[in-house]
Amino acid sequence: MRRALALLACGALLWCSGAAAFPSLGDIAQGATDIAQEATDAAAGVVGAVTSAVDDALSAAEQAGSRAWDSVVDLIDSKNGTERLWEAVQAAVDAGTIDVGELQDGTWTGTVFAPLSSAFDDAEVEDALTDPSLLAQVLSYHIIAGEALTLEQLQAMDGQLLQSTLEGDTGELKVRNTGLKAALLTTSGQEAAIYQYNLKAGNAIVHTVKAVLIPGNETLEADAALSPAAAPAEAPAPPPPSPVPSPSPPPPSPPKGPCTYTVQSGDFLYGIADKLKVSADELLALNPQFKERPESIPLGAKLIVPC
């Protein structure tokens, strides 16, 4: 711009820093054109900055909870930054591939990840959404039915899977806690960061994301749940002491054979009884054959005696 202004000044004064040559009319015209272009660019930059500031202010107001919507459809239709999403929803409804009746009802409970309009500028996304059937799958991939999950709940689910209304493994999303917020991993390999969060839409909660979630063929696996440190295993209780068996009674002694005494020379009944410390009657009871003539026990006879 400085060069263009210099050329104009030189043309107006017909003199430029003592130079002998005057600028041509073409140079002057080019300088004017450059000034106009640079002024246009500067104005566009100001407009862009103002627009961005307004968007940020609106987003901040919505994030602060100063705005609540009657339903998910109400939010997508009227929220700043979801215009392209609303156009995609209308196109799918017109094609008859989706039904948003439940999402118009403020009593519907669920979680919706709403792509911001800037996410639709990707050429691959635009091409994919020209197919009505694929468009319906993509939109279904952004909806989790049954539970309105806050950002805090999503962060607590780090590494776990969510099942969208797109059925099957293709419709799964994996939650990643990024610290300040959270992100979603898709079956097509995307990682989409949550931007605005916990937007109330009736009984549902909406989080805006900076990508259109595209389902794919990758298989997502939940991280292993963290288990508390295993407590040291208790030592097994010692087995109860075996009962000490009572000593078995000794086996009965085998019956002893009868003890005998051989009558020797000079023995007589009472002497033998006295020698064996028994009574004469006891000896006769054991040897009844000698009862009739106890005084005449023959020499060498075998008397049965107590053992």
C-alpha cells in the first residue's frame, strides 16, 4: 500500500524524490488498484474478527447455561453454529431416511453430539452426505439414546464404549478423557473433540463437536477396567488337627497252655502246694484224678498247676 500511495503522490506532484522520470499512468492506475484491494482485505479481516468474536460470545453465553432449548430439534434449528447440521437433518427428513419425531419431544432422554457448521466444509464429508442412505447412518451415529450424559460422566467413562442409534459394532464410539474435556474415537479412525458441552435440550444433553462423526469398519475395544489393587491372599487356614487315635487295646494274649509240675522224689501234695504258693484244694481242683488218693501221687506224674 505504501508503494501505491507513493505512486499516486508522485503522479499528483509530477515529482518523486528528485527522480528524473515521472510515473506512467499505468503505474498510477495499478497503485490505485492495489490500495482498493488492500482496503478490501483489511475490511474482510475486520468483519471476520467481529464475526468470530460474536460467535465466541454467543457460544460463551450458551455454555454458561443462560440458554436452554425445548428439544434437540429446537436446539439444532436455532442454535448458532449448527446451521449446516440442520440442513443435513432436513435433507434426510425430506428423503424419508430418518424420523426426528422423538427428537422434537422435550421428554426424549439421550445424548447428542452436534457437529459445528465448520465441520461440514471437509470435501470428503460433503461427498459422503450426498448419499441419502449414508446421510441417515451418519446422523444416527451422533445420537446416544436412553441416557443424558454430562461431560463429567463422559470423562469418568474414559476408555469405554458408547452404542449409538446406528446399530452394530459400526455404531460404537469410544470415549477418551482429554483432561479439560473429552473426545470421541470413531470406527473410521477419527478423534473428535467436544467443544461446547452440557447444553440442555429438554431432557436431553447436547455436546457440540468439531467434526462430523463418520462410521467405519474399525473395531473399537473398551479399555480394561481398572481394578483395585488385589489384597494379599490370606494364608489358608491350617487344617484342623487330626484326632489323636486312642491307643488300641493290646491284642489279647494267646491263651497260655496249662502249666505243669512233674512230681519228684519226696514230693507230696501239701508240699507241692506250699512250694507253688497255692492251696492243696486248688491243686486237687486242677487235678481231680488225684482226689481219691491225694497222698499217693506217683513219681513223675504231671500235675496241672496255676501259671
